Amino acid sequence: MKAKTKTITIDGIDKKILRTLMEDARIPILEIARNVDISGAAIHQRLRKLEKSGLISGSKFIINPKILGYDTVAFIGVYLDKAVHNPEAIKQLKKVPEVLECHYTTGNWNVLIKILCKDNAHLMHLLNNDIQTISGVSRTETFISLDQQIDRQISI
């Protein structure tokens, strides 16, 4: 079981800094400093404090998978025959590069995964050859996303 995550309180300046970086993580620190009206050194200190707290970690580029030919997003509810198989099933799912997310859930499934495929044929291949063949997986239930309408982080 996971330990409870320690929470922190952030002030208005931290919020302004975070909102700016969430829009564009490559914005120069000095530009943020001018917009927030504090020194560049103070921005650096606040960012170090936010990183140390675990609130932020790194920055990343967002890849558009459609440009690479990945057009099908699916959510798959995975039924495991015994809870004892959960760790091994997750270990095997991690080996499937198309699996983007994996969540233990309440309800009917033991696990819900999000996968990205080139098309429905690719999805079917993954289901038949990579996911349903994992030891402990008794069956799956698949939902294909027609179009993502919301994609955001938590509001700061």
C-alpha cells in the first residue's frame, strides 16, 4: 500500500510561476521573473523548493502520436483470475510499449489500462497476442476512444 503523499501549501507567486510553466515549460526564468515581479534568483529558489517537495518534477516535450501513425486510443478493463497474479500481470503489461497507463481499480476490473495503437487491427493484435496471453488475465473489456475532448492538468 502506498504511503500517504505529503501535501504542501503554495502561495500566489508560486501559482503564477506554475501556471506560466504549465503553458510553456521552456519560457526563460528571467521572463517569468519579469512577469511575476521578483528576481530570477527568487524564481530559481522557489522552483527548487517546489521540486524538493515533489510538486513538480522535470519537464517534457509532448509528442503528437498521430504524426507517427497512432490513431487509436483504447481503454481496456482487465479481469485477473486471482489477486495473487496482480504484480506479475503488471510486470508483463509494462513490457508492452503501447500501454501508456495502468491503474488498479474498484468495480468489475482489477486493472484499467490505456493503450495507443496505429489502428483497430493493431489493437486486435495487441489484445490477442500481448495482453490476453498474460498469465492470470482471464478476460478483457475494451472501449475505443472516438475523440478526446478534455486534456489538462490540475488547475493551479
